[in-house]
Amino acid sequence: MDWRVVPIEASHAARTPAGDRREHPFRKENGRGWMSHGVNWSGTMDLLERELGQLGGRDVLLQMDVEDHMIRRDGWIRANAAPLSPAIVLSFESDYGPLSYPCDTFTDWRANVRAVALAPEALRKVNRYGVGRSGEQYKGWKALPAAGESSAGIEDPWATLSRLSGWEEDVVRLNPKKAWLMAASKHHPDRGGRREDWDAAQAAARSLGVEK
């Protein structure tokens, strides 16, 4: 699989407080055929390669909370590198446009990569069983514009909906429409909300294509 590691963007690094991260539920088989606590890394790579292939994935970047000197010339992290946090973001171009999958749920960065590897597999089943329009399930994972660019006047619609709804950004990414409805309900001017907060929620929803 053609991919490389890059330092994580500041907006993503250590989003989850350390005390809120949890141990991962994954298991791997040891040499005697028993299952033990751990991440099957080779299996994770195989799963990622398969799912990225299904999506037409290319220009794959694994953002990690590492410094430049921890990355080898071939684009992978050094064996002795110790990420500053387990937060990761997998981003890539796809047949559905640029997609971005962040994860900072588990205390092990490898487990966060495996969690991300499992997500496209689950989303792909939406197409398989004919639920919704083709590719619609990837809308909530569209990559944000590059720094300095804007989308409908909003540089970070995910953060806007997170702030206005009171939900964590990861939760917003799972269901942006519900996050927008929550934000709109909390900040509706007819209910005493500030007009600028209402407008910001509407603009963020339009940017993500959920205001329908």
C-alpha cells in the first residue's frame, strides 16, 4: 500500500483528554493459536489495503502525533518513535472525493488505525444493501478544506457544529445532521439564541450538505 506518515494537524492532535481514552477491544492470535489482547497489525494493513482499493483510495496519508525527525525517509515512522499522543487521521483521495477519518478513542495508536480501517468496511455495506443514494454515506467524512481556504465561509464546519451542539467532534462526524439539528435548536433566535450562532450553524450545515 502506497502511503506515508506526516505530522498530525494541530486541530486534530490530542483532541480527546487522556482520561477519556480507553483500552481497545481488539484481539490477535499468538503462536499457539490462542487469542490475546493486542492489535493484529499485519491484518490491519491488509484490511486497509482492501478497503482503500474498494474506494479507489490514493495519495494516502496517515497523520500521527509525531515530530518530523521521527519519520524515516521512506515515509514511515522510526522503530523507536514514541508518538506524543495516540491520535491519528487517515486521509486520502477517493472515487467519492477527499475523505478523512480521525480517531483518538483508544490509548494505542495502532488500535486507532484499526478502528479507522474497520469504518469504511461498515460504510461500504450501505451501498451493498441499497440503503440511501450511492456514496451518500461518505458525506460526513469529506475532508476539510486546506488551512486558509473556506467552505461556504466556514473554515471548520465540524468544529462549528461541535461547539454549537455541545457534542464531541468525533460524534458530530458520525451524525452531522443530528448535530446540526441540536445546534439549531439550542441557538434558534426565536428561543433566545444569538443570531450569529444560528447563522454559523446554518452555514456549517450547508457546507457539509446536511441542511435538507
